[in-house]
Amino acid sequence: MSLIPATILTGFLGSGKTTLLKRVLTEAHGQKIAVIENEFGEENIDSDILVTESKEQIIQMSNGCICCTIREDLRETLRDLAEKKRKGLLDFDRVVIETTGLADPGPVAQTFFMDDEIAETYLLDSILTLVDAKHAAEQLNERQEARRQVGFADQIFISKTDLVAKDEVDALIHRLKHMNPRAPQRAVHFGDVKLSEVFDLRGFNLNAKLDIDPDFLKEADDHGHDHAHGHDHEHGENCDHPSHAHEGHGHHHHHDDDVKSFVFKSDRAFDPARLEDFLGAIVNIYGPKMLRYKGVLFMNGTERKVIFQGVHQLMGSDLGPKWADGEKPNSKMVFIGIDLPKDIFLQGLEQCLL
């Protein structure tokens, strides 16, 4: 049996998770989806679909989708669903786990790597985070959970953009990009999203492509202090952040969010033993504050790319393809976390280079 893809759907209360789910469940796309409501929140798929009396309630819908609510351990539910699928009692192609508005997606994601039985049955595809444009600024300012959800995302959907002014949306996009440059952002209208933008995103695949917004990298270089060439990048016509216009009067740099990202780049090879020691040490100390991190690395001793990524304390690496002819080997890593000491990370990584 091939692995069952799983998607974690997270987002603030009122951001439209339920609308998106309903659309995914009722659309005639020929896929049978099992939806797990993790920890009952104020909003659930539909009170007429779901009955909440029992500890676990599984409802089969007319199009073959399944909805189940859990108050128990997620692992048990995933095992239970997989077993019923094996025995032919339930038929579904993929799983969507909806977390409540305030949940931290980290432990949910870790479930897929820490438990062998789950890891052999399911493939964690991606974490989708819905952000409500109307209330985002306030929620991001006041709630760390909201900022964490942004940091964890593989894909960010911004809902309700029609209810706010364009420059507010631009400032929000800019702010989210600084928190998480890996996740593409897309404005969506009431669940009117193509399924190809929701499923099979492969956010947790160890692949040789590191998705960091290229504009963010240019900008990260701009703000860096270790570049001899100084500020030679001008925001010209091709710069697509209208919110740069506000930078003069500190439009979006007032939010010094605790969830931030930074990028490390080098053309020199890493010493594998030193790098392993250093990464082991920082994950030990800062693991709970490290939300997502990922890299494509140039390692001494192999002509192949080394791909690594992690969630909190869980870190994995894999050999990727060979460096292509004419491709200059280099390392690129992005770290997203809460108040991570950027200098310690960057200097430490620098010291792991040959």
C-alpha cells in the first residue's frame, strides 16, 4: 500500500479554514478525503455533519469523504484510520488534519516522524496556514501561536483581502515574508482555491530545491552587515513590494516579531563532522524555538548535494543529486524560529566551513 498523504491545516479563528475544508470535501474531484478535527475548537466542519457526543465520531459522506472528530491522541486516530483502510472498512485517499485556531502545528507534524508505524503508513505532505487579512495585524501582534503558525507554514493562504486596503495587504505580505520566506503566499477568496494549490505540495520532501522567496534573499543581503559591497541593490521598477514606499517612515518595521527567519549562504564546503556537532548542539539548546529549518548543503567528501531539514528537535538529512555540470557548489540554509540568536547561528556555521 503506498503512503497516505497527510496535510495539516492551521490558521487563526475565523480565517476560513472551515470554508476551505467544506469546499475540498464537497467538490467532485474524485478523491476521498478523511478529515480529522484535532482538539475541538469553537468552529468545526459543520455541526450538522459532525456529532460531538462520542469520543470519536466517524461520518461517511455521500461522496466518500470521511470526517472524524478526535479528543484523543492523534496517533491513535491515525493508526485507527489506517487499520480500517487496510481492512477495507473505510476508503480514503488522503488525510487533512484541521487544528484549532490556537494550536501549535509543531507537535502534530512531529507525530509523522516520531512514530514508526505512522511514518510507515503516512507521508506528511505540508502545513497550510490560513491568515485572515482583516484581523492579522492584531492577531500577529498579540498571539504567539499565530506567529508560530506562520513560521511553520509550507504555504500561506491570505483570506479576506477584499475587506482591507491594498497597502495593508502589501504590508501584511511583507511582514509574513520576513517571518517565513520559504512559504509562497496566495490571496484566496472563500475557499476558492485550486486543489493543486492545497494538496501534493511536498513541503516535507527532502528535495534539492530550497524554496526561499528570491526577493527575500536580495533583501536579506541588503540588510546584512557582512557584505563588503554594501547597499548596491536598489528597489527599481521590478521590485514588487509596494510597501517599500513606506519604509522611510517605518511602516512595517515597527513589528519586531519574535518569529523571524534568516539565511546562511556560503561557497565553501562544510566539514561534515563539525557541522553535525554544531547542528546537534543548537538543536539541543534551541530546538523548541526552532520552528522549521531547511538547507541544501555543499559537503566535503561527496559530489552530491546534501539536503537537510527539521522541525523543532527533529532533524533529518539525505543525499540529493550530484551538483550539475557548471553548477557552482554552495550551501544555502534558512532558519525560522522564535528569537533565535542569529549571530550565534551564523558564526557557528561559518566555523564549520573548511
